[in-house]
Amino acid sequence: MKLRVRDVFIAGALPIHTYISRKSEFGLTYEFRLHNVVDMVGFLTSIVGPSKTGKTVLCDKVIGQDRYVDFIGSDFKDTEDFWETIANKVGIPLERDHTEIRTIEGQGLAGTKEGITTFITESFRSNKDKVIQYFTANNLVLLLDDFHYASPSKQFEIAYQLKDAIRKGLRTIIISLPHRSDDAIRKNADLSGRLNLINIEPWNTDELREIAVAGFNKLNMQIDLKIADNIAKESLSSPQLMQSICYNLSMILDIDNIDNPVMPDQDILDQAYRMTSLNLLAYQEVARKLKTGPNPRGQKRKTYMTIKNEETDIYELLLKAIADDPPTVSLSTDSIKRRIDVLLGDIADKPDRVKIKAALDQMQSIMQSSEPMYQVFEYKDDEVYIIEPLFLFFLRWGIL
Ligand SMILES: Nc1ncnc2c1ncn2[C@@H]1O[C@H](COP(=O)(O)OP(=O)(O)OP(=O)(O)O)[C@@H](O)[C@H]1O
Ligand SMILES: [Mg+2]
């Protein structure tokens, strides 16, 4: 039976019909690895990978949404006890701070009967035990997603709490972005020897292409491999972008209503790319901020005329160079210079390498001093690394 487009290309959740199983180290799939480690008592599973590479969807696929209870890092407030946050969400009645007063009868000095009074705050321990008991009895997994959104001190506290809990059988997965919670989890001596590590690699073009091939196949269309490749290259390393573009392309081709849709030409593909960029308008503001560059403090910036007759300054030129063909996730200063030389054609005073480096450094500090949303690429060791593929896609296809 022919499926509907919306059930095939799913950009925001687990795609049933276009789920691609990728190989990790030693040719083992990520699914196989997660499946094998999640039940190991005494171990914590740490999944680390770049944004939107399929970390959450991997857990959906392997564990199933009904078998895990998920939290995100920002759910854990510094002021609230970790176990209480979890107990609240799963609906375990909380042990309120009841302080137990125990008097142990004993012999006092000079034969008088005297008691030793002890105060024990029981709530903390019993909430923890109740949570562990609830999770093990119901065969549930605790999933701490986007862990990097917890404050660094909270991350350490959680790691400390989990050390003991995993020994008692609590199955836990922690998901985070590369380098963002290494200290609390992966470099934490308390947890060393108790960690199952899964590193999710960026997607390559071959893996991305499979999404299009599998999906169009489900829609009764044999997509031309060259076209699937073209979409995969635009998607850079993002399966989400691949799903979105394929969805929009299917809409343009009206696949739900037409039995033999035409094979798209470059114009139709470009249309699908532009349509996809409409959902990424949040990056317009990011692009504008970078294009404006630092405050020129009253001085007029030097402008350059491109071969397309556009008057640009160094910051606009840099963005144009980064957005140029072919799309790529990393670019050296020299290759950016070569792209700028082509954009400017035959003019005499093109910006030199020193000027290009200085402007890239400025962009880097603008991004670093802005909110996380603005951290779309990184300039270090003479190389621009695209962190957010969606941003590069927007630069190429969106309205700046
Ligand atoms: N194995 C896969 N096969 C096909 N598509 C996938 C796969 N993994 C991810 N995707 C696509 O990418 C989207 C994003 O995946 P997911 O939300 O799991 O990424 P993430 O790494 O958890 O992102 P974030 O860092 O933002 O939390 C999915 O909704 C789906 O469209
Ligand atoms: Mg996620």
C-alpha cells in the first residue's frame, strides 16, 4: 500500500519508514551497541554527539518511548533535590522531610538512666530508594537528555547521586553534546570504569542518501541517485534537514495525489530547498548579526563590488564565501580567500589573508558573546567549522 508523505519523511520525531541504521566503530550499529549496554547493572550509558544527529531518536528506536522516563538538563534546578524532581514527574508520593527522633536508652554516668538522642533526616534516602525501586519494578530506564543544560554544579551532583544508584540497579542514559558535560560524566573519576560510551558521529553523504532512497521507495517512486545525492550534499551532515527537504520535495511533486510524479530537475530541487529554508527563519537574525559585524565606531567600512555587482563589506563577503558551492562543514582560511577572490573577480585591492583572519576572529567573538543559538560555526586553527548545518543551509537558500 502506498503510504502518505507525512508518515514517511518525519523531521521532528522517530521516522518509522525512513529510519536508517548506521554503523559505528568496528562495524557495529549504534542500535546494537545501545541495546547491549542499557541493561548492564552498575554502568551508566553516556551518549554524546553533535546536535540533531539522532541521539534521542536512537533511544526511541532501541528502548521505546514507553520504556523510558526522560528529563532534560534544565529540569533539574539547583534548589531542588534530584530524586525529588524525578519522583514528582513519575508521581511517586514524596517523603516530606520528616525528621525522626530516636532515643536510644543507655546507662548514663553514675548509674543514671540517660538517653542518647539522634536526629535522622530520612526523606532524602527514601526518595532515592523509592525512585530506584519504581524504575526497577517497572523495568524503566531513566533518560537524562540534553544534560548540558543542567548547571555544571548540578551535573556533578547528579553524577555523584547516580554512582550509587546504578549499582542498585537504576538503568540510566545521559545524552549530551560533545565536550559539554565531559567533566561531570566522562572525566569524573567516580564514574570511571562504570561508563558505557557511545559516540555518535556526524552523518556522511552515503548515509543521508539512504533516507531519500528508502522514503521515495515507500512512496512508490525510484528516486534518481544523482538527485538523492544532491539533496544529501545540501543536508551537509543533518538527517533532520534531509527529512525536511525530502518532505518538501514530495509536497511540490504532489506525490500523495499523483501516481507517476515527474523526476525533479534542478529548478524543482532549488524550490524544495527554498521552501525548507522558510522553516529556518530563526537563523535570519543570526545571519544579520554576523553580517553587521562589530560596531564600526563611526568609521565607514571599506566596500567591495562583487562580480554580480553587489556592494559588500568584508563581513558580508565572508558569509557569501562560506555559503558558496560546494556546501562543506569545514573551510580553511585559504579556501575562504580563494572563494572571495572568485566572488570579487578582477578588482585590484581584494582583502588579504590578514584582513580575512581578523574579520573571522571578530565574528568568532560576536558568536561567543551571544546566546547559544548564535554559535553556528567556530573559527579556530585557521579553519571555519560549521557547528549548525541548518545555519549553513539557511545561508545558502534563505532570505538574508
Ligand atoms: N537513524 C535515523 N534515520 C533517519 N532519520 C533520522 C535518524 N536519526 C535522526 N533522524 C532525523 O533527525 C531528526 C533529529 O534527531 P534527534 O532529535 O534524535 O537528534 P538529537 O541528536 O537528539 O538532537 P538534539 O541534539 O537537538 O537533541 C529526527 O527527528 C529525524 O528526522
Ligand atoms: Mg535530542
